[in-house]
Amino acid sequence: MKMLCMFDLPVDTAEQQRAYRKFRKNIMSEGFIMIQYSVYVRTCPNRQFANQLEKRLQKIMPKEGNVRLLTVTEKQYDDMKIMVGSRQLSETALGIERMIVI
């Protein structure tokens, strides 16, 4: 399954900018990759892992802004229509596999 993290965080003040950078850095360290600006995705092996990940993300949420999580199956994610542009290289390389050995 895939977990999408979509967020809209304020960046008007220096403190808000720090909170944005910290949140973005933290979700990337959790394994999320960017598919669009402020839209990140990560593969989860099962529902239990997704629930644990959600709890970890709740601990790093910024005070202000809007953060949404959406968990979908691999099939639902693969059925996503890209209307303009194409999949990013990181999405193409990862595909539906959980791990790539280089």
C-alpha cells in the first residue's frame, strides 16, 4: 500500500519556515519521496505499518498549517492518472517494490 502525505504549511515568518523545513526533512527521513510540491508518497508493507507510521508523523506535525494523510492500495495508486507530465524518476525507479538493491 502507499501512504500519501499532502501538506500546506505557512512560510511567512522565519519560525514557520524552520517548521516547514524540519517537517519536510522528517518525512523524507521516514522514507517519503516527493511526487509533486507538498505531496509525498511512501510504500507501506501493510496496514499495521501504516498505522505506526501515522503515529510517528503525528509527533512531528507542525503547529500551524494543514497536513493530510491518505493510504491507498498499490492498485489504486497505479490507477492514478497523470494528466500532464510524467512520473518522476524516483517513482519510476521504485515502482511498487519496497526495496531496491543497488
